Amino acid sequence: MEDSSKIAGKIKSQISCFAHKVSGDFKKPLRKFLVQMFYGIQASKDVKLSNIARSLNEEIALIKTENRLSRNLGRMDLTERINRNLMAEGGKRIKEETVIALDLSDLDKRYAQKMEYLALVRDGSTGETKSNGYWLMDVLGADVEGEDLIPLYGELYSQEAEGFRSENRQILNAIDRVMEEIGQKGVWAIDRGGDRSRLFKGFFERKLRFVVRLVGERDLILDKGQKKNALKISWGCHCPHQREVTIEKEGESKKENNFSRSSEGQTSL
């Protein structure tokens, strides 16, 4: 029990340190609120206020803790200020060969009816394409040989919100925001959702290095002007390198051997 208390104290100290770094220009009550939210989400493994409030274990009625958190959340949108501080802090650790991963995901709110700007999203866990919710976009830095992740940018958005133009514009805007801090350093990486001509053009215009996981149907033009299917090109490539990767999911570890070419019919540009 004593060891568990020490571990919990250490984790809380680390979360507190991180929260203060991304909220250094905030007033003290707001910094305290962020520390509690960051810790509560990690401790409860949930984003529901009731569970976050319960994990804080305050010596007051649970409903009062929940109401205070709700009140603070409703005061203002902190996305812009937190992202600015995240980029300023994380940008110091970005090097020329750091991988800058841009990930698109979703927040499923299938039972919600009155939340503002609810939009149709694709629930990644079920494959359902007509579920209410919001889209998520995260930008993280990672060294190829290291294990640390460097948060740089995070955003929740909806195609039903005022001022929304397109998902491509949303992605390019996030790239531009991060570039304001790190310039052209790093190698950008996007999964299959980034296999779009408009995004390729955006990367070239910004003179960035990038890796995108292509869908198998895309054709590429070879040196002699010959058009050939990307999947067929990848299967013709010699792949002498192999790396064992340990994947941890839901408390279980699984080792996989990764080659330069994916066995699922995907390739990289």
C-alpha cells in the first residue's frame, strides 16, 4: 500500500509539473483547475466529470467538486492558449529527424442530443459511420530510437461548427500552427487518412519531408512516365530490414515483426 501511495504521489507530481508548463501564463485558480483535470483524467481513465471528480477524492460532497469543474470548463475555450504553450515547450525538443505524427480520430457521443455542433463521425472502435460526435486531431513528436512522446497540438472540431471549411483545411491549419514554432524540422507522418492529393500539394508547398501510408488503389508515376499501382510497386521492393515491436494494448503486450513493407497491403511514400 505504501509503494502504491509513493507511485501515485510521483505520478501526480509529474502531471502537476506538466500542467504548470502548459498553463504558465494562466491565473492560479485556472492552473489548479488544469492540474486537477489532467490528474483526474489519468487516474479515472475517463473524461466524464463525475468520474474525474471522484478520483480527486476531495473532503467535500462529490457534487460540489463536479459543479466546480463544470463551472470552470464552461468559462472559456482554452484550446488556443494550451496549444500555444504546448508548442513552445515541445518545440524545444524537436530535431531534424524527429517524427511529427498527425493523427485523426473521433469522439463518439452517440447518445448526445443537445451538445452544440454535434456532427456525424465514424466511430473507429465499431466502424459505425453515422454516430454523433466530434473529430479529434493530435500532433505528436517522437524520436525513432526513443520512447518519449512530445505533445505539440490538439484540437476537437466539427464540420457543423461556424467557420468550418473542410477537413483538408483543418489539417493544413494545424500543420501551419506547429510550423510557427518548429519551422521545417522533423518528418511528418500521417496514416491512410492523409492519402489525398490536396495534402500532398500542401506538404510540397511548405517544403516539408513527409511519410503517408497509401491506400492500395493509388497509382504512382515512375521515372519513365509509366503509371503503376503503388501496392504492386511495394511488393517488388527488396526489404532486408526487420524490427521487433512490442505493442501494449489493454494491459497486454504483444510482439510483432515489422518489415519495411506492410503485410496488410499498405505502403508508404
